[in-house]
Amino acid sequence: MATPVLEPVAVVGIGCRFPGAADPAAYWSLLRAGRHAIGDVPPSRWDAAALYDADPQRPGRTLCRSGGFLPAVDGVDWRALRLSPREAKAIDPQHRLLLEVAWEALEDAGLPLEAVAGSRTGVFVGATWNDYARMQSRDRDRLDGYAAAGTPMAFAANRISYTFDLRGPSVALDATCSASLVALHQACQSLWSGDCTLALAGGVNLILAPDSAIIMSKAGVLSAQGRCRALDADGDGFVRGEGAGLVALKLRSQLTASDRVYAYVRGVAINHNGRGPWIMAPRAEAQTAAIRDALARAAVDPADIDYVELHGTGFPQGDATETAALGAVLGGATRSRPCAVGSVKTNLGNLEPAAGIASVIKVCLALHHGELPPTLHLERVNPAIDLAGLGLAAQTELTPWPQRERPRLAAVTTTSFSGVNAHAVLAGAEPSADLPVSRGPWPLPLSARDPRALRSHVAAMLDVLRGLDRDDLAALRDVCFTAAVLRSHHTHRVAVVGDSAPALADALERWLADASSAPASDPQCAAYVAGQTIDWRAVVPAGRCVSLPTYPWQRERMWLEWLTEPPLLDAESEISEKIDSPATTTADPITPDLAAGTLLATLRDVPPGLRRARLQRHVEQALRAALELPDDLAIAPHARLFDLGVSSLTALALRTRFQRELACELSPTLLFDHPSLDGLAERLLAAAFPAAVTDAPVDARAREVAALTEVEAEAELARRLEHLRRYLP
């Protein structure tokens, strides 16, 4: 029975955070330069010297002294992601990292957040380790309900779907080192079946505690050299790495004229080794079957594959088995030249559940740029591997992609110590037809959810504009089109107009020096900065999506400080401040969590016309304490509390508190039925004083005075007395 040929799946966006590379551009730069990002275990994770032992079987010790680590994993921009500090601290840093990378992948794909909200977008994430949950479990008395939505693996995908309102399938899965390539397989299947119209696929791995390092050391898989030496005779295992990556996917038939395609997924297949000598032992025949299945689904001749990204962990047996499986399929007599092979693990280490997506993104970038980056640390090929006899050749230098009359073709293969094999066939994108270019001036609108983030975004865009050729109007058109049409427009804004990259850069520099210098004379820019919605498609000529700086995260340390071994800030941390305690105003006598009935007794002493204002202030302070919100975050009386990060856990806790303080029965759905400060205060007042007039008429100034704290009231009284003294004899 013939295998049906499936529609190619386009990779239209990339978001990633890898060791030594904060984004796809930095990742490609690292790969091209042939650099590795392996370093010592940061002291913020654990004392590597204290836990090291050359004997990997010594109890409680590990060979792991180095790896590919990310900086500042204890930070998150909770304001931009609409999280409360209380909830952000409970969320696994892996999940928080994925939220950022998902946003970046959507931006890179030219998909504004509001455009995908409510869509049938699927999320497929590979993950394995759960260090944050294990660290919390060391003190069971401190476990609370926030961990229920903060640490389970399912939320690695589900948190993304919730945050961005994505309504397609949402699945987190574990296949150890093959997990993220299996996630890609599931995403493609979902697109082919019609379960989703857009998909995010990838994986994540963070090493927050030494537990998993000890486990992997005992399993005998870690390199004593602290290097991944794929295909090398001196390979002795792998060094571990961290990272996260997601690709945005859509069917080729769904592409628009503005889409930029990195590569196409032509076919993908997964299987398991079945029963062999041992569950962790590789099996060539199973790997061969996965390779054949993927090629058949892609309708690609094995002899046409130009490059294969190996799993390549540096185990002599594993590398020999993998290359033998590849050679059996790809190294036939019809091949005109050897198939190049390499492994990104020599750059980053083994990212375990994120290893597959690191390989996929490497191949997508290589296809897009038309170059093959080098594999490192290969000095002498493993004598058990006959590369020439298998029709393979190690890619050890940066070279142009071989010229072909057909599209470039590549593959990614992974195996796992749990026995799962995966193989994907990728193809380069066809050249795009040129679009007409008209001379400007064109507007360049930029925005963020925070004023500090906006300044950071402007500074990053300055670098882009300064790097453009003054005469390349097509590139400038694409930059303006992407920023105006293919990005979300947030609350804090700036817009400038210019007919060249230097002119736009000069205008942005003036704005950085003086924000009032923005060209208010341009009516559309002025309206945009004032908060109006502008149809930029009618203003900016149609262009193509290009990679621009993604959202400028303003991270703050968000960590459960009671953990016995909390990571400290790394030296290269981007975190600007630390929140140690909830923001409260201790001068207000109603702010603390009061004993049963105490609030009710206090309110009885307040004149009936002023009770509502006093109660509303108490509700606000209780909310700030529950969510650990800082004082600089204003809460409007009519604002939806759930937009501030209120969850069902917060709602239950506040309802229980108010019920105790007011000595009355309140509905379990209290905050859901009254999701604003003024509405909640009104309901609480009615519950506490059911027979009284809940809010007698009172002028606005009286309400304002009633809401003052004692210190504020004393200051106001002193000000008024001083005013009266001026008119007394």
C-alpha cells in the first residue's frame, strides 16, 4: 500500500533561548562561528565542587561539573505576561521560559497576539524533568494550591494556550531526548488532520537542582571530559544543556504573501525500539524503520538528502548505531556525493527533551541561510564508524550548502534512552517573488506593555536601522511593514516617520532623549500614540515578514524564597529588582488579615455613608497582599480583578478571608460574580449590613477623605489648619 504524500508544513516563526544564544540570530551566529557554550555549573544552581566525584557511582555525587546553562532563569516579566507575583513565583521556570519563547515565535512569524487569540492554534511541548516541583516537595508544610497550576508537566503547554487564548490541542509529552521531535510530529499530524490551523511545537529543559545530574551520572551517560564529542574516537558520553525552543507551523496552503518561510517539514516519523537487550540500548533496525517511514511520507529519494543533523551524543556505541542506520538508508550507490552529518550537541550539550528542537532550528536556519555550520571536537573519527563506506561525511567546517537544481533537503534524527526514535525530513523554501517598492516616507510604530520596555525596544530597533543599507528600500519597507502590520500594539507607544533608515533612526534617538519630540504633526502617528487603533495596511506598503527585535522583557526575580537551595542571581542577570514581600500600607488599621468578626466590628464604628469607601480600601489591600502586588501597580475601581492575576485559588482565599472578617456567609463564586474592586466592596457591604442602607448619599470629597489612611488624614488636617491660619487675625 502506497504511503500518502502529505502537504508540506511551513516553519514560519522561531523562538529560542539556548546557551550562549538569546534568540535565533544569536544562535545562528554561534553556529556559524563554530563556538561552544559549555561552562562551569553556576554557583547559583549548586556547589559543583562539593558534589563532584570522579567515581560516578559514589552515592550522592556526580561527574557533572559543566554544562550549557542559561542566565537569570529565576526572573520573569510578570507584568507583560499578566501574572501576579504570587502566581509567578509558583510557576515552574521552565513554563515561564516557554511563555516568553512562545510570544517570540509568534512575533517572529508575524502573528500579532490579538490575531491568534481565540484561534485553533495547537501547542505541543516536550519536557522531562521537574526540578522545581521536587525542590518544593522537600518541605511539605509549605506546599499550597498554587503548585497545582505551577508545576505539573501538562502546564508546560497548557499555560501557553491559556495565556494567549489558543484553543487548539494543547499537549505536553515526555519521550526523554526525543520529546521535542515527537512534539513536532504531533503538531504536524494535528495540522494534517485539521485539528488545528496553526501550531507551536518544541521543548524545554532547565537544570535547577543537582538531583537529575546525580541520576544521569549514576546511569553512566555523562562525559568525564565535560564535552560532547560526536563521532569522535574519544567520545565518552554527553554534557548536559539547558534551553527552550518553539517553531510556529502552518500548512503551505495557508501561507500568505507576507509570510517568511524558514523551511518545510516534508515528513516525520516516530517509533520505539521494542524489546531489546536493555531499555536504554539503541537499536539500529528501529532507527532505520523511522528514517524510511519519514522519507516515504516526504516522497523524497534518500540519495537527495544533503545533510543530516545527528542525535550525536558522543557515545561510541550510540554514534556507531546511529550512523549505521543512516548509512543503510541514505548511503546507496545512486548517491553522487556523501551526505554531510553533524551534531549541535557539540555546541550546546545535550538539551535532553529540548535537544530535538535545537537540532530542528539549527537545520531550519542552515536551510534559510544556505550554509552548513561546523560540528566541533571531532579530531579522530570513531574507528567503529566507517563514514566513507556508509556514504556519510562529517561536517567540520562552515561551507555553502551544496548547489542543487532541486530544493535543499535535510533531515533531523533523534533517539532516546527510553527507546523512542524520531526522524524528520526538511526542505528549503522556494525563492519569493519580489514585491514592488515605493519611496517613503513611512511610519514606524513601536509599542510595549511597560514604559521601560518601550525604551528598550526603541534602543534595539535603532541597532536594526543603523545596520540597514541606506539605499535598500525593500529592506526598510519590510521593517516598517512588519512593525506596523505584523506586531501587536500595546499601551505604551511611539511612532516616527522617515524616508530612509537613518531618518527613522535619528527620530528614534531624539525620542529617547526627549519623549515629547515624537512627530505630533503626523496625524496618524499622533493618533497612534494617543491610543487609537490605526489601519496600518492602508498606510505602509505591503511587504514581507522579517525578524525584528522581539519583546524586551523586563524581568524581576520571582522565586519561592523558602526553598532550601534557591538560585541566586547570575552575574549576567537581566533582573532589575527583587520583590521580597507583599506591598502593604501598615498605617491602615484594616489592612492586616483580621480576626473573625473584627472587620465587621470596625465598620460598625464608621458612619454608614463612609463604610463602602473604607471597605473598598480594605479589599484593595487584601488583594495586593494575596497577589503580592507592588504599590506602583495602580488598580482602577472598575478594573477586572482577573486581569491582575487573580486565579481560582486567590478567589477562594479572599472569599474565606472576607467571610471570616465579616462573620457572614459568602458565595463560593464571590469574586467571579463581582470581579472588580467597587463591585466586590458593594457586595461585601450588602452581606455585612443586609438590613441597612448600604451607601447613603455622600459627596465625592467625603469618599476621598474616608479612604485616607491615618497618616494621610493627619497630613491633610495639618494642611487645612495651615490654610485657615492664613485668614485668622
